[in-house]
Amino acid sequence: MNKLFLFICFSFMYAYSYSQQLLVNDTLTRTATINNTTKGNEIIFTPETPTLNQIAGAPKAFYTHYWEFGDGHYSTEEKPKHVYKSIGEYEVKLWATNNYDTGKPPTTRPKKIAINSITTDYEDLAIMDKDFTLKRNREPVPEEEIVTIMSYKNIKNYVTNGKIYLFYNELKYKTNNFELLEARTHHKEKNISTDEFAYTNNIDNEGTYLASLNNDLINSSIVLQDSTEKTNLPLTIAESQAYYKDWSLLEFNNMQPNEERHIFFSFKTTPEMVKDTSAIISVRGIYIPDNNYDNHKVKDMEMEIVTSHDPNKMSSNGTFMNYRLVRFKTLKYKIKFQNNGEGPARTIRLETDIPEMLDKSTLKVMDMYPKCDICPKRDVLYSCLDTTFTSTQAIFTFKNIYLPGSEQKNVKEYDSTKGFVKYSIKFAKDFHKKKTKSRTAIIFDKNDPIITNYSTTRFLPGISIGAKMGYNSFNDLKNSESYFFGATLSPFKSYRWYWQVELMNNFHNYEANTNVREEFIQEAQGFRFLQRTTTDVSYENIDWDIPVLIRYNVNNYIGLGAGLQNTISLSEKQNQTIFIEQFEGVEPGVPVFNTMTNNINETNSFTNLRTGLLFEATAGFARIGPSMGARYIMNFEDNFNYWQFYAIWKF
């Protein structure tokens, strides 16, 4: 009995523990844990992260880290050491990003850190070499959190009060890319209404730029200043509102000379955000260091949409373009790379595809990192960026540089292992409306190439309205006269295949074949005679033709098409004449003793629906402009097959 009881208890405990294990496994998510070693007010933080799932064929997977210490400071080191200034409780946050990993980044619970004593002297080190910067902890991925770090510094020699703006969600995208979750402040910055924009008309005379009528900046002193310095604050706000849907406005006070502050904005990328991995999105920050003046700084931070956290990437601002306006557009591309090796890279070669629609001679390097000069035509020993071309590629080569590897000993700042090339290029003189895609092979020293994603450019369909007029030739109808005019609707200047819809107004006059009927009439008195009835019918129609067809441009001058056409008579006027002849005998040719004429007029609306197939060819300017065409319509009704000859001009 005791053995049976023990067996039942053991079975119950085993089943319970197994069910709990299943429950845990079923609900388990990837998490990163914050561990710390505390010595007074000096803390060493260590992350505990889950195992990485390597992307096949990619460089070795690794984590990057972003820490917030709860006192307004942050770090991107893996195991940072931080000294707190004051006794108190602080909430530490960690974002670990998995690079070259197939899963989502792990989530981390914030951790409370209690500082009960001051054992280490606090030293407030200046880390900003500029007075206003925007950074992010990682690239945006749909439905992931991203942190934007806004840093600002008082470079005045007096205490200042000012404002900070952050604009986001560009109007050019139909849906919002970001949802602002939280703005974490640590210096009593106050969130004020974004519907109110307060500014003055004063200008700080210590500034070196004045606003001109054409919004250019005029240098008024020999002292150089950051090119982002602006003085026309109302104009900057208006331009930002015209470009972004949403914004946040914060007001700060009592900022001491040379003081540095950071604000942390947490954004949730929306499920509806633009999915194109070659697209570039942006946020904009505006820093007004002193409320008494309109002098301000503007920073735009561009970000590339990614599906996974891959530091090697190619992106473009030409995701969707208006083909009518591309002549005035300059494309901008950005190639990003990261040295994931155990040692520094001395030479980096970027072999980049250049689509044939672009003019390689217009390529200009706008920016790069590592920062270096453009290589001259002769060999040099200093660091430089060389640009050469093949028939289909541009090749950017960093020479004589030093880019640390992420696995290199004593490298703590992962951003120092990253680089990029940003360049602009214009369209060639003659190109077709078709999408392009290009990618880059990244070669570190003599290692195997790393291939980036495809960067694509696409054109919006656009609308082309055409004016069309011509003549219809009905071979099977008697005395047919038919002409038409109308409009066409199609995509603007399509390359090959495209749909076209038309609405044609037809004026059509024709006659039916004469009908003659002879019959013998026997009267009651016994008199018998021949009666001939001749019927003539004429039509005066106003028709609507609605063709829907698919067209194919063979080249710039020849086009073909096929489709369906529906025709309905808006107004059909039928004139019928009945002429009756009665002869004295029963043989033709005998004298006529009586004639009668009857006229019957009838008008109908929205009648005579006809459907047919059409085939056509055009010659002229097939994609845009004037051309001539011939179309054959095969109606599913007798006597209504016909040719159509026309002229068309597409705009």
C-alpha cells in the first residue's frame, strides 16, 4: 500500500514538473539580463545574452549594446563602467542588438540600482565635440523599438533657456513609420504643446550668418561656423511641418556654460512602416540654445530600413520617383559596412553596381568614413578614397586607412568599426521607365567579398491623358459614315507592358439593306393583284465606345495592343420609309394603279450594347507624344466588324 502511494505521488510530481517545463518552453522568449558589480557609486555592468543564431553565409554573428544608466548618461560598450554622482535609485536599461542573427533582438527588463554611498569621485567629462547631435541605437526594423539620442550643449558663456524640437514621420509616406513611446529626460526638460510655435525676430549678433531673401546663408565674418547654423526660425519650422507629420517640443532651463545634456526618445516602429529595405527615412532635430534669439541648429538623421540587423547595407533615396520630374532629381546612395574581423582593415574596396539609366560621369562623393581625402591621379602614401569605373560599376577604394575590427582586442566602441560612402548621381540623357536594382560587394583587404542587399529604384505609375480622334470604316454597312473623338487614360510613359482605358464618342450614320417584299392580294370581289413593299431604314447613332486593352511598346516608335471593347448607343434615331406599289395584274411590269408611302421615326436611348475584340498597332511616338494608329474591332454581331484609323497625342 505504501509503495502504491509513493508511486502515485511520484507520478503526480513528474507530470506536474513536465507540464511546467512545457509551459515554460512554450512561453519562453529571448531575453537579455543585466548583471552588475557594485562598489559604492561605481558600477560595472555585464550583459547576459542568449545564444546567437548565425545567418548562413554571413560574417560571424555578434551583439552590439546600448545602455542607459538612469541619470542622463549612456554607453555603447559591452561591459561599461559607470560612476554615479549622487546617492539614489536609478533605473538602468539595456538594448542588445543581434547582428547577422536570424531572430529578433532579445528583450531586457530594466533594473533598479541603489547607490547608498559615494566612494569614487565623480568626474563630469565633456564628450561632445559639437553642440547638437542625433544618434540611434540601431537601424529601424518593423515592430521593433529604436532609441534616438538627442544631445545638446551650451557653448555660450552664460546660463541659457531654450527649446528642442524633434520631427518624425515623413509626409511622403502614406503610413506612419514611428510611434513615439516615451521621451526620457533627466534635467527637468518640460514637454509643451506642439501646436504652439514661439519664436522671436531677434538675431544673435555673435552669430556669423544672416538670412538672405533666397534662404541662403551669407557669411558675415571670417569666423567659421557649423553649416547647420540658421537664423530664420519661422522658416525652418514651416519647412519642417511641410515635410513631417508629427513632432515633439521640449523646453529646457538653467543650462550652465559648457554643460552637456541628453534626451532619449523611444520609438516603436509600426507594422505598416515602409518595407522597402533600400528606402531611407529620417527624423529632424532643431536646437534653439537661447529663447531670446532665433539662432538655431538643424540636424537630419537618415536611417535605412532593414529586415535584420546587418551592418553591411546599400540604400537610396530613389525608392519611388515621379518619372515626369526625374530630370530635376539627383539620386543619393549610401553604402554602409563594418569590419567584423579580429584586426584592422587597411584597404576596403566597394564594387557597386551602377544602373545603365544613370550617368557615371555625374557621380560625386558627398561624404565618407573613415574621413579622408579624395585620391589624386598619382600614387600617394596618405589615406585617401579612390573612385574608378568599369562599364557597369563604380569602385570605391579606401587606401592606407585604419578601420578597427569588432573582434579586435581593446575595441570597445563598435561605431568605430563602421564606415560608409555616400554619393550622388544623376540620370542619363536617355533612359526608360523601368525599375533598377544594384548592390555592392565589400572586400576588406584580401578577404572574401560580402554582398549587400539590393538597393532598388522604382517609378510611380503616373497618369498620361491622351486626346484621340479618327474615322471608322464599316465595309458591311451601306452608306456608312462614322467619326469619333475622345480621351485615353494610361500610365505615363511606360516602358513595355501597360494597361490603357479609353472613352470614345462616336457619330455614326448608316443605312440598312433595302428590303423588298412582293405578295398577291385577293380581294373579296375576286380581283387579284400584285403588291410590292419596299422598306428602307437609316440610322443616326451617337455611341459610346469603352475599350480596355493591354499595350506593348516594341520600341520608342512602334506599339501593339489587344483587348475588349464595349459599345452602347446613347441615342439611336431610326428613320423607316415604307413604299407600297399595287399593280393591275399579277405580272411585274403591268401598270401601277395605286402607291402609298409611310414614314416612321423612332428614337431610343442606351440601347444596342455590343462587345468585341480589338487588335491595333501604332506608329509614331509610342510612349509619349503624337502617333498614328489602326485598330480592327471584331464585334460579336453581324455586320459590325470594322477598321478604325486614328491619330492620338499622349500627354
